[in-house]
Amino acid sequence: MRLRCAVALLALIVTVLMSPAAAAAQTASAVKVTVLSTMLAGNRGAGIGEWGFAALLDVDGRRLLVDTGERPETVLRNAVELGIDLSDVTDLVLTHNHGDHTSGLLALRRELARKNPRALSRVHVARGIFYPRPGTNGREENGLLPVKAAYEATGGVFVEHDGPAQLVPGVWFTGPVPRIHPERNWTPRGQVRTPAGLGEDTVPEDASIVVDSREGLILVSGCGHAGIVNTVEYARKIVRAAPLHAAIGGFHLFAATDAALEWTAGRLREFGLQHLLGAHCTGIEAVYRIRGLIGLTRRTAVVGAVGASFTLGTGIAALSIAG
């Protein structure tokens, strides 16, 4: 009887410790996000710009790559010019299937594996990223499918998530984000074949990274096709209802109307946003408009550039082009 009670108590303790609430209690104390791919080069001779996105996330000594850029060699070259060694990064996240976030995957894996066979050997993705995207000309438009088999042939593994998952202490992958608000933050580009049939490609797998820090939540987004407000609300639900301390990456607001930008800025103000590093598809005008509407400054809301970074406790290092 006593043995059964002890076993039951142990099982209860393990369940509590593995629960989202217990996991969310593991807040990060040292956080740095460095942009490795976006449109602007931050400093002369230190990186090249492209239509794409990638960022390196450092959290309490653990490193994670978010997306891999548009062209095969861009992130490799930018990392070298910025003095960043990616060979000890074992895990990465692909936020969605588009080629401007996935095309560097194979080149990065092959090159870095020469130094470390485990480099970028595990890719975290959300359910739906492998759905076929049939083009009007019969060609497959899913940017990831053409390289999937080649990546797996190198020994790499895809880990597909149906829902939120904590990748390392304090770092969460959202998985597919529920679309509560009608944020249509994507460019219409065709159809997707899901288990429910063929329909508009709304990028259903769009996912982001959320870091739970002592100052609040830090959002790292590839394109934010699910909508930044939808994503933040979901992050506050799955992690904890903390203020949004920083938003970094692409948020696909470059074509947003004035009304949409005003609504978005209003919600971000409610979330308590303190730092905005808007890169890639966020749009220059959108960054400036949100900065003014929220009441942020040139130090706390800037256009992202290659080499630009956000550090918890220090803020944004914008570099010369966007400072």
C-alpha cells in the first residue's frame, strides 16, 4: 500500500514538473538574438543583404538557428564576416515553407557538418510545412520539399510539432498558431493541399519562437504570417501572460493598410512592447509607423539589418545603416 502511494506521488510530481506551467517557470536570464539574413547590410564589409531571414538565438549558453535565408550561401558568408561560428549549433527552426527562409538549409548542413557532424542535424517544424503546394504550371511551390530528402540523406532529422513545445529551458516553439483575429499577413501565392482538401495557402504551419525571460516574452518571428497579434496572444496563453518585452524578425506588415497598422500598434502597446527590431518583410514604413504610434524611440524600434542584434538588459544594437 505504501509502495503504491509512493509510486503514485512520484508520478504526480513528474507530471507537474513536465506540465506547461512548470516548464514556463524556467525563465531565461541571458538572451541575445543576432540577425544573419535580411534585406539590409548593417555595416560595410560585414555581411550582405537579401530578401530572406535568419537569426541566431543565444539563450543561457544554448544556441538555436531560426530560418536559413534565401540564397544557399548567404547565411554561411554572413556568419563568417560577422565572426560567428555556427558549427556548434545542433538545432534549428524553420518557421514556414517559403524558400526565403529554407533555401540555405542544405548548404549550411553540408558545410558545417565537415567540422561537426551534429551541426544543424535536427530541424524543428510545425505541422503543415510539408503539405504540397501545387503551382498552376504543375510545379511544386513548397520551398522545402525539394531539399527534404537531400537533407535527410546527410543524417539530418525533421521533428514535426502539432502544438507548442519547449525546445530548451525557457525557449518555446509555438507550433501552428490559431488565427483568432483576421490578420491576413501573407501575400496570396497559390493553393495548399491539406487533409481537408485543396484550398488557399494561408501558410497554416507558420510558427515562431518565444523566449520567456525575466523581463517578459521575447518573440522571434520569420514572417509572422499567422499575424503578430495572434502569435503574441497564443504565446501568452501557452507560456505565460507576461508583457511582450521584444519582437524581433519579420512580421509581414510591409503592405498593411494604415488602419491595420494602427490596430496592430494599439494591440502591441497593450502587450507592453518595449523593443522592436523589424526585419525582412516587416517593412521600413511599418516599423516607423508602429514606432510612432506606440511611442518608442530610435533606440528601441529600428529596421533590422544583417548583424543587428537584441540583447536582454542592453537592448538593440542597430549598426550604422539603421541606427
